Amino acid sequence: MVERSHELSRRKRKVSRRAFLKAGGVAGLASAAGALHVNIARAQSRTLKIGFIGAQSGVRANFGETTPWMIERIRTAAKDGLKIGGKSYAIELVVKDNQSDPNRSSVVGSELVLREKCDLVVAFDSDAALAVGELADARGMPTISTMVPWTGWKFSRGATPDDLIEKSFPYTFHFFWGAGEVVKNFLAMWNSVKTNKQVGTFYSDTPTGRAFGNAKTGLPSGMSQHGYKEVPGGFYKMATDDFTNQVTAFKSGNAEIVSGLVLPSHWATFWNQAAQAGYRPQVCTVAAAFLFASAITTLGPRGDGMSTEVWWTPKFPYKSSITGQTARELATDWENSTGKQWTQPIGYSHAVWEVAFAALSSAADPKDKESVKHAIANLSIDTVVGPVRFKDTPIKNVAVTSMAGGQWRKTKNGRFPFELLIVYNATAPQIPVEAEFKLLSQLG
């Protein structure tokens, strides 16, 4: 009996010891799992996720042509992360193509804000900037956008001509030029030559086009103030492939100048139909259509003399705050690695990352949305496109960048068939004038 009692006692001690060890093992595993969870959380917190949305395909693909090339270089430049406040943060870029579609812009914009839970979103396109803007403000997501005139950006988000400058947004910020800056350059070029001051205008039915065509703040207002008479061709839908109505109106109205905001593919169609109708204006100064050398080359000899706004060129006297490259070096890098002529969006497709990195780097806590928002609002940085000044800007949430006026001319024994020459620089005196503005009849 005593022996049995002793055996039971011994077994209980074994069980207790086994239970203790088992409990201790679980506790140890739990402790280890807890430590692992903390380490993972810390690792995640040391990664800054930046969402990017822009048009890499569709009708505005020209504007996003440089995006994949630039993303590759930015990833290389940021491979060692950012050091902020004595801490190192890895950089993760989440890139979305909105396919030049407003509806897709809303979908992928929501993915970046809600699913990806980015620390910062950058938008490089008009639809992208507008689609993500409202959601970003509602969800407290700091957002930086460009590649749409600031006037169009604000008009499309509820601003009116009366409160255009004062209208503000909680978390969204924009840097670019506005329709007013373009009008100044267009009129200055026209005033340097002799025409009948009859201007045929037509605009894409988009936020940017509507900003240009606004009667109070766009091209019509500027023209009337300087004695030019508008021959209106109206707003056209993006799916339009027939511009005979505009050609007929401009020809019958004897419009020696054609202007407005037109995408490259639409201009090519219009210009062919104008030739077929025997319509030969003296000046063609159009926003968007003539930004790209490829669009001018497509026009053949009839591309000679097309004029446009110039918001970035290798001749800009600025350099990157990320790589130290000058504007010329950045353009040369593009031309040598792709075999294609430089294009204006190169500058802004780089500068948007300069602004994004500077905002995160100057934030007290780059993982805190309020801190990042405050950093953007107080940001003042020199980029490859020039100064970007959100701090003390007179236009709420907007940093206005500079531009000049340019005209495409045939090259003589050049690497490319056309070159964009600066013909007006009063709005950007840091860029030297290279040639006089000429009528189309004076060329060729």
C-alpha cells in the first residue's frame, strides 16, 4: 500500500514536471512568436511605401512614355533607402497604369489608398490626380500630383474662377503651371509676328481642355484682352476622329492662327483634313499636341514651325536633388539608352520623385500621415524642373513652375529631324532665347 502510494506520487510528479515543461515550452514559443511579431512590425514600419499612378497606355500614353524608364532609375537611386531622423527606411514603389481611363484611375487609386495602404501617393496624370484626390483627402492620404495645369486641377475639384487661388484641400498638393502661364507665352509669340488676329480654337473635352477654354481664366479671355478674335471650334470628345467641322469653321472665318488644347493623335487627324481642304494657317500654337518630338516627326515636313509651351527642356539650368544630374545629362541618358529624342515629361517624371523623397525626408515621422502632410505644405526644393515652392505659395496647395515658348524647326544634319527652339522667355528668363518666332509661310 505504501509502495503504491509512493508510485502514484512519483507519477504525479512526472506529470506535473511534464506539464510544467510543456507549459514552459508553449510560453517560450509564445514569447518567441511575440518577439517575431514585434520584429516583423518593426521591419514593416521601416519600409516607406509610395504609390504611383499615371498613364502608360491609352490616348495619353505619350505623357507616360518615360515612366518605366524613370521608375527603374529611381529604384536604383533608392536601393539603399532613405535616412530620416537617424533611422533608415527601405523604399517600396507600387506602380499603377490608369490606361488613360478616368474609371480605371478611380479603381487603381482606391487600391493604392485603401488596399496597399501607402505612406504617400504620387499622381502623374490629369485623370489620376483628380480621381485619387477626393479619396486621398477623405482618407487622410498625403498626395503629390503633377502633369495637369493647376487651374484644371482646381476647377475639376470644385474651384470657381472667383475662388480659384484660395480653394484648398486637406491632404493633396500639386505642382505644375496653369492655363494663365500658357496664355502669356502664346500671346507673346503671336504678338511678335503680323497676322489678322483671327484665332481658330478647339479643345479636348477634358479637365485640362476645359481649363484652357475657360472664358474667364483661359485662352479666350487672354485673346480678347489683346485684340484677338476667337473663331470657336468648341470642345471635342476623346473618341472623335473627324474634325471637318473645325476645319470648315476656321477656313470660312479666315483664322490665320490655330490654337487650343489638342492631343497629338487628334491634331494629326485635324492637320491632314486641313490639308485636304486647302486650309493653311500662318500660326499653329497648340498645347499638348506639340510637346513630343515623335508627334512632330509623324507630321513629316508639315511639322516644321509648330509652336508650343515649353515646360521642360535640356536647356533648363537645373539639376536633380536625387542624382545630381543636370537637365542636359538626364535628357542625354534617355536618348542614349532608348535611341529616342528627349521629351518634356522626362523632367517632371523625375521631379515628382524629388518632391516625394524630399517630403518624406523632411517629415518629423514619415510613417505619420499628418507629419508628411505638414512636410509637403512647408516644402521648398530645387529640382530638375526648377524650384518647387509649396511653402508660402500664394495659391493654396499649389507650387507653380516656370515655362517658356518654343517652336519646332527642321534640323540640318542633326541626330533627329526636328528640334524645339526657345523663342520667348520673359516668363522664364533663366532659359536663353535661341531663335525668332516665324510664320509657317516663312519656313520651308
